[in-house]
Amino acid sequence: MKKIYHLAHCTTCQAIIKDTGITNKNFAMQDIRTERITPAQLEEMKNLAGSYEALFSRRALKYKEMGLKDKQLKEEDYKKLILEEDTFLKRPVVIINKQIFVGSEKKNVAALKEAVK
């Protein structure tokens, strides 16, 4: 399976998609704003990434707004927050067979480029 979870209006996601050539490689693309992530999809991502926390973005504006930085969050909290608010998912999330690439860190994008080749 080749799938990418992204936000269509996110310039970082757009740049990574363009830079890696994902659109030309037969990937199923899911804009998480228009087609919400299902619990089953999130569970699959968690199984590949190792935890919900690994999928959670602390850069989201709502993270500060909701006072989450001052709370001790548990795995179930991360899961619930990601399902409720798409901005809490580190983006993009790319799944290539049994490999997962989460977020926009340089080392992650470099590894994604290698996997897409």
C-alpha cells in the first residue's frame, strides 16, 4: 500500500509531495481536512510508528491554546486529540507498504525520498 495523509493547503506538505515526486508514484492521497482520519487508519499508523505520541504534533497552534503543554498526556489522550482535530497529526504521514514516514523533519524527508525512488 502507498498512501499519504496530508493537508492540501499546507505548503510544507505540498513541498514534500513535490520534492519527493510522490504524486507520480501511484500514491493514494487523503486530504485529512476533507476526508477525516478513521480510528482504524490511525490505529494502523500507530502500529507502524510505535505510538500515538510519535504521530502527535506539538507545533499545532491548538496545543498551546488548549494548555496541553502543561498537562501529562497519555497514549489515549494523543489518540483522542488526533481524531478530534486534524492539526494534531504530524504531517505528512506517508505509508509505503510496512514503512511509515511521519512529519517534515529533514532526516525523515531524506529517508522518504530514498524509499520513493
